[in-house]
Amino acid sequence: MQILQLLLYLILFPLIAALFILIGRRDSGRNMIVQFSAIVIGIVSLLLLVFGYDKGTLIYSIASEPVSQLMFVIEIILAVFILYLGIKHRKSLTVVLIVLQAGLLLWFEISMAGHLHVEENLFVDQFSIIMAMIIGIIGSLICVYSVGYMETYHHHHKEIRDRRGIFFGLLFIFLASMFGLIFSNNLVWVFFFWEITTLCSFFLIGYSETEEATNNSFLALSMNLLGGVAFIAAIIYLVISDPSGKLLGLNYLLTTGKAVALVPAVLICFAGITKAALMPFSSWLVGAMVAPTPVSALLHSSTMVKAGVYIIVRFAPVLSGTTEGLIIALVGGTTFALASFMAISQNNAKKVLAYSTIANLGLIVACAGVGTYNLMWVAILLIIFHAIAKSLLFLCVGTVENRIGSRNIEDMGGLIVRMPKIAIMMFIGMAGMFLAPFGMVISKWAAIEAFITAPFGLIFIAILVFGGSATVFFWSKWMGKIISVMRDQTVIEDTVKKEKWAVLYILTGLVVVVCLIFPLISSVLIEPFVLNIYGQTARLAQANLTIMLMMLCLLMIMPFSMLFYRKGEQPPATPYMGGRPMDDPMHFAGSMGVSREVVLSNYYLEKTFGEERLFMIGASLCWGLLLIVGIMLLGVIL
């Protein structure tokens, strides 16, 4: 009963906090509520870990009829509101999809829902606890960071209407819906919370109310509504298959075997692909970068898009060994490779982070689609490491943008002098994404090892090799820009607010600490979960762990040595300019005796790796793969 109380608390408390935030009038009072509520959510998430990590799978029976009816009413009200907005802004695709989804929902409620009696509506297991840690700790830290960020944001953007009450209220509604999604065993409940996350994303992307923000918010909404239609279709299929509604229990559905579960699994995985912004739906996530940076960090990197891969990983045992699962994995692999290469062509820091996010989500789906026990282990590791490192990087970029007024990577030259602490944090965050022995590299290495024995594994190994090479390219050139020393640089990070510093320090520490203790995380949470499902599990050998620890110690020498850098102690070395005479360390004599400043910039190779060119290739390939799955699905149904 203690665990059940924690689950209900995590779902309901953020809603209560959101209510107080929405009705609050004064900024100081609202900020205190945000910070206090975030701390409480983080503490309760840790309590769930302490009390539930060794309990296995716990399923709870709660009367579903009144709750389901309330959810239905809320969904219809929101559908009407979205329909109104779609008509108002002349978004015909949104109007068609919301009408279709609402029509399916009404049909389900009127003709089917009255006969359903699902009792086991909530559950928790080790995977749910891992997701709860990501939502409750990283999500709460981002909310605290947002207090200082949004104050600075509106100071620099006076043309944008100050709606911070709605902004913070939506953040906490989102946290509540994410907790509801990962703890719900009833697929009808999962669908409800799934749609609430979509709507929170829609409203937050459009926060600035500019034309670009409005268009991008409707793009995100339309693509996620398409996935929602597939989700509700899966629910209807399950009820037609078993009118008692027993198949709506996620824990029961996953044990029924591929003959029963494959069709709904593929439909729900399609919804997961749209939510995770894999190709051909990746454009909505790139467009979402117009939102304030905390939105990008929370919804579009650490948590909301993780809902998409979460549900696909849940169905990995059903997909394992099937052609449908292999095709879904190929969609993920194609996304990983092409999004990694598209990141090379970007000088917008948030776009680099967006494409990197899309790429890593694609890799997670590739692992889950193949669905072997060791690849499920890898997929969960990727979820953990990516959430921590990427949230740190998004918040660092937001802090830099607020101070220098730009998110262009070329404008971040000499950041190690101007904002030394932030530069070191960004360095560690980037190291966490592509350098050994940090978790993303560990996970990719484990993925290569697992793909060796998987069906068509050589294809995925090739994808990993080429995509991983692109990852090294775009991260390393950004790192080089940050630690380059420029002339006439002054420290500008003194005015960064203390709430931001606290969050950034914690996230930086988490990147390192989780790398150190991930064998413990694996043995306590991931391995028991995988073992319970497959009857066998994966783990790293002791010798590999020792090597990783040694590499981590050596790797930390460079970023932490930068703390001792002092401007002026040593003049910048004179760059070699092919024999041209140098007037001073950063100027050379050009043609006709004109003195020119030395300017260092990266190659972006837009003609080779431009997003328009590669996106069309990726979208065409992935649409073709999804069409094949759709045809196969029709064959199974008919």
C-alpha cells in the first residue's frame, strides 16, 4: 500500500501544484511554489526507488469506471478546444485528425466502454522506476532552472506576452501526465496521459505566440495526433478481440504472445515513432526548438520524447523475431544515421542538440525493434544516459544564449574564457554523449556486441559505425570552438542566477556519477527487469568495468584542469598563417598591406549533409518501410 500511495502522490501532486501556480498572481509566490513542488517531486521519486527497487512488478486494482469516464469527458473537451484552434488558424490537417480521433473515441466509449471492467489499472516495476527517476529528478531540476531562465527570457524578449503562470502550470501538468503514463497498466489510461503530453507540448511550443511558433506547434500537434489515431485504433482492436477488456491490461497483453499482441503492438509502436520524432516525423522536433530552452530540455529531449521510446521498449518482447519488429528497427537505424549526419551541417546549437536527440532516439528504437534481451538492456541504458547528458547540454545552451544573445556555435568561440564554468559543464555533457567511458559510448559498444548475434545484425552494426562517426565529427568541432582562446574576451557569467547554477552543478555531477555507478544501476534495476521478461539478462564483465573507471579518471583531467586557467598568464600562441606576417597574435597582413583579423570557423558541409537533402532521403525510406509494415498488418488482420 505504501508504494501505491507514492504512485498516486506522483500523479496527483503535480496537478495540485499546477492549480496553485495557475491561480497565483505574484511572481515571488509562484516561484516559491515551483521550487518547493519540484523538490517534493524529486524526494518522492527517490522514495519510490528506495521502497520499490527490489519488489519486482507490483499491480494495483483501482475502480476504473469513474476515472475512465472523467478522462473521457476531459478528452472530448480538449478535442473541441483543439478543433476550435485548428479552425481559427486554418490548420486543415489538425482539424481532420482531431475529428477522426474524437470520432473513434466516441465510438469506443458509446459502443464498447460500457462492457469493460479493467481492475488492474496501475503498476510499477524496475523500468517504471527508472522512468520515474528521469521524470521526477531531471524534470524537477529543469522546473527549478526555468524560474531564473524565464525571468531573463522576458527581460530580453519584451515583445512576448508574459504568461509565466501558464508556462509553469503546463510544466507540472506535463510531469503529472508522464507519471500517469508510466504507471498506468490500463491502455485506455495510457492513451489519456499520452494525449495530455501531446497537448502540453503543443501549448508550450507556441508559448511566444509568433507566427513561427504557432506553425511549429500545430506541426507537432498534427504529427502526434496521427500517432494518437493509431493508438486508439489499437485499443479498439483489442476490445473487438476480447470484449471483456482483459487485453487492455498492459501486463496481460505482453504475455499473450505474438498472435494476439502483434497487431496492437505495431499500431502503438507507430504512435511511439511519431512521439519520439523519428523519420519521417522528425521535423516537428526540430521545429519545437523555437520554444524556450527549458521546454526543449524537458519535453523534447529528456521526458516527452522518451514516452515514445518507453512504449516501444515495453513491446520489444512482442516485436522480437518478427519481420514487423525488424522493419521498425530499420526505421530507427535509418533515423540514427541520417540525423547524425544532418547535425554536422548545423551551426544552430539547439538544432544540433535536436538532431542528436532524434538520432539517439532512433538508436533506442533500433535496439527495441530487434528486441533481444541484450538489446533491451542496451536500450534502457541509452534512455538513462541520454536524458541526463542532453538535459545538461540544453540548459547550458539556454544559459549561453541568454548571456551572449546567440545560439550560433560560431559565436561560442572562447567560451572557456567568457563563461569558464558553463564551458566546462558543456564539455562534460558533450563527453557524456560520445567519449569513452561515458554511458552513451558504453551503450553503443554494447549494442554492437548485441547486434552481432541478432538477425540481420551486420546491417545495424554498419549503421552504428557510420552514424557514430558523424557523432564524433559534430561534437568534437563544437568542443573545439568552446575551448578555443580568442582575443579581448571578458568573463560574462557572473550574473547567472543562483537557481541555474544549482541545477547545472547537479546535472553535471549526475553525468559523472551515473557513469561511475551505472553497473550498480544495471544490477539493481535493469538486469532484474530484463531477467523477469526474457529469463536471461546481460551485464558487463568486471575487466571492462575496471578499464572504464581508469579511462574516466584520465578523461576528467582535461576539463577540470581548465578550472585553473587564468587569462593573461600566458599569451595566446601565434597561429600559423602560411607564411603571412603577423601584426599581433590575432591579425595578419593581407593583400595590399591591409591588416586582417584571424577568424577561425568550422566546416558545416551543408551541400553534402544539408537537412533538406538528407531529410528527403530519410523520409522516403522510412515512409516506405512503414508502408510495408502497414500492408503486412492488413494481411494479418484480414
